[in-house]
Amino acid sequence: MSKQDFELTWKDLEIGCIVTEPGSARSYRTGDWRSQRPTYDSSKCIKCGLCALYCPEPCIHPDDAEGYYKADLFYCKGCGICAHECPKSVITMVAEEEK
């Protein structure tokens, strides 16, 4: 089997994280390297979308059901910018569990 037959992770990145193929970042599970993950208290959410606006990965999107914003943990790197920018303190960063 070739390397492309497996799911790619951060360990498969080129040294220096040089992008050798435009648009190739979608195939990497960049969320695997985070030490914290966002948790949400939707009862406080006013659906302003600031978390999505400030997310450097654009991995936060409104859900289809009620429009509350959630991070796609496949791509979320746990930087905490969303939690810092949320005006209602909806998002709390918690330690990622060991795998």
C-alpha cells in the first residue's frame, strides 16, 4: 500500500510545513495536535458568529438544526481564540484527553 492509502496526519507534513500542493491541508487531520478543545454552553449563545469570524482555521460553523456554532474537531487546533473573543463566554477550553 502507498502512503496515500492511509489518512494523513501532522507527522506527514513536509519539514517546515511547506505547502507543496495548493489546497492540500484539507487532507490532514490537524486537530490531532491540540492540547485543548472547545466546549460550548449553547444556553448562553446569541449566535453572533464572532467565534467563527476569529477562528484562524475557519473550522467553526453553525449547525444545521438550530444555528449554534460548533468547531469541527477534525481541524480545530485548540488555540482558544474563539473562547477569548466570545462576548457571552459560551466557549470554554478544556484539556484534551490522552489518546
